Amino acid sequence: MVADRRYTSRMIVRARTVVTMDGAPIENGAVGVSQNRIADVGKFDEIKRRNAGEIIDLGEQALLPGLINAHCHLDYTCLRRKIRPQKSFADWIRAINAEKANLSAKEYLASINEGFAEAKGFGTTTIANLTAFPELISRITPPIRTWWFAELIDVRVPDRANETVDRAVESLKSAPNWGLAPHTLFTASKNLYRRCEEIALREDILLTTHLAESLEELEMFRDASGPLYEFLKDIGRSMDDCGNGTPLERFLTIRDSSASLRSARNDNNWLLAHLNEVTDSDFDLLENSERRFHVVHSPRSHDYFKHSRFPFEKLRTLGFNICLGTDSLASNEDLSLFPEMRAFQNESPDVPPQEILQMVTVNPARALRQQNALGRIRRGCRADLISIPCDGTGDVFEEIIAFEKPVDWMLLDGKEKRNTPHAAKLWK
Ligand SMILES: [Zn+2]
């Protein structure tokens, strides 16, 4: 970098440690911000020399990229602590369906807005949010960057797959960032998945789905039996696709049948939520395939359901991009990614804390195709920053993961936000 080069920052943010996620943390570091972009990053002395602008000294804090929640359903923020863990996954679906039947559009709107405020209060600046009500999107102004995914289900109307998808797309188009989420292999038909693939090709968008989440889903597809199989058979789902292999095999078969639709460009456009129940034969299949999907793991929701151990090491060895998400409050306590990182650390204590922080910064940024804009502090990236207390006595990444409160300072798209009343409320 040229020593006398000057940037046009309007703000310089200084902190004890700047955790860029783009190289080693910078002690006594600073970030120059111009409009909504990061203009410069380095040692405070250099940044001061190279940049003009107001200096905000955060003091004994770690400054890091805003966090990215890669899988969430804000629709169900109002269901916090409403559903106890059930004996079976099928029973949980029955329980959430019963709760949903009592909710009005107005209540869903309030639930989504409350969820946004909570996520933001905990330092999340970008969220991948699935909604079952895309028609509500135009009535919501998200306070953080949002990828809206329409959650699509046609289990009761499988002959209307295209119509279900196309109607959602009309609503989604009012959002700057959107994608499609065929809900699961057991609630969305093959034709619905195919239609989503077609739209993804046409519109160059992302896709997400819940896959291989529970043992009951595995039993249903592989063995044509179990509580989920019986539940879906009872509601009239055609079970012709059961008894022929694992959920992952089924998903890859549907993908392959749409292969002629794919271009090299969107081959990597799937974010797969869960992948808890992946068999040895699935891993053989993945090893022999060039597919490398993005995977979202939700450790606390995983614990709530007591699923099989998430096969982190195997998926990582295969080169999958692994991200964390909170999932919904129908199976989680809050929308903070900090306890999510701790829950992951509990199940995988050998994974370095820096790598865990990547799972809520650089990895989801890559999954959202924002690797040059989000998830790291680098010149040219969006100015989404958060700060948390850091006394410099231990490993900064451990300190970040151990953080237990709402975040009281953030820069969101270059705009400074301090200890909002909502954050103060969460604090108590
Ligand atoms: Zn989910």
C-alpha cells in the first residue's frame, strides 16, 4: 500500500483489536469508513495518517464483522417456549401446526418484526430468513440485510406445484435479495423442486431446503416406515417416493433430473439446512460426486430435537462450506448467534474458535455469494461492524464466542447504532 495515499473516510473507528476475519487480528487497529463501505483497515496510527474523518474510539473492544444468520424462520419468533420437545418429530410437526392455526397475519407481522429487532440486538447484521408468508414481505422494512426465502409446501396440493412457486415469486420480487425454499422432501413435491430450479436458473437466485434433518425422515424415505411416514400417509400424501433410498439420495436424484436446467454458474446455489442423518452410503455418494453444497447447522435446535451427531468433520473434509443458523424459536431459545457458536463448540471442542467464528461470518457470506461484500473487514466490503468488550488477556476468538449479552454498538451499512432501547431491554 502506498504510504501517503489518502482515502476519503468520513469516519475512523478505533478498537483495542480489529478482528478482520481476513488475516490476523490487528491490535490497536482501526477501520476507515466511507459512506456504507470499508475504505481502509490497519493499525490505528496508519489509518489516522491515511484518512480524514471523525474518530470513534471504542476503547477496550473487539471490532468484528456483523454476524450472519444462515437459517432462520422469523415467522415463529412468537412461538418461543410454546412447544416442548416431543416424543417424535412427527408429533412436533403436529404441535407447531396446531400453534400456527391460531395465528393471524397481523400476529405473524409482529412476530417477524420482533425477530428482526432481536437478531439485530444480538449483533446479527445479515439474515437468511425463510417465510411461509411471502405476501407479507412488502409490509415489512427489515432493519438488517435480509435474504428472503419463500418457504414452499405443496403436500396437500401437489398438482399445483408451479402455481405455488410462481405466486410466491411475484411477492418476493419486492425484496432486494430473495430466493426459494422448497420446505422439505416430505412436504414439497418433485415438481415443486424442479420449478424452483427453473426459476433459480432464470433469475440467478439462491435455493435452500431442509434435508436429512431427523431419523424419522431417513426411516420414511429409506424404509417406508416410522412415525413421519405414518403421519404423512394419514394426511393423504402419495408415499410412492418412499422405500427407495435415503433423503440425500432422493434430493440428488431430483437435482440430477433437473441437470439440463443447470448452468455452471448456479451449480453451487443450494444452502442445505441440517444434514444430521447422513448415512455411510450417502458419504460414499458425496465423495464420488463433485457437488459441494453449502450446509447450515443449527446446534441448539439440533440439541432440542436430540438428532444424531452432526457429521461436521466428514462434511468439512469433503469441502462443504459449513455455516451456522438459529433456526426458529419453535425449537430454540433466542436469535443470538453467540450461544449458537457455544453450542457448536460444546459438540465439537476441537474446532478452533476462529473457525467457529468463520461459520457466522465468511462462510455464510460465501453461501450468499457475498464473499467480497460481507463477513470480513476488508477494503471495499460493506460497513457492517459490531463491537464487543475485550480485555486482551486471552484469545480474542474465545472471548467473542463467550460473549453473553446483546451488542451495544454496531455499524450497519455505514450507519452507527448504539445501545438501542430494545438492546437495553434484552440486556435485563
Ligand atoms: Zn428451518
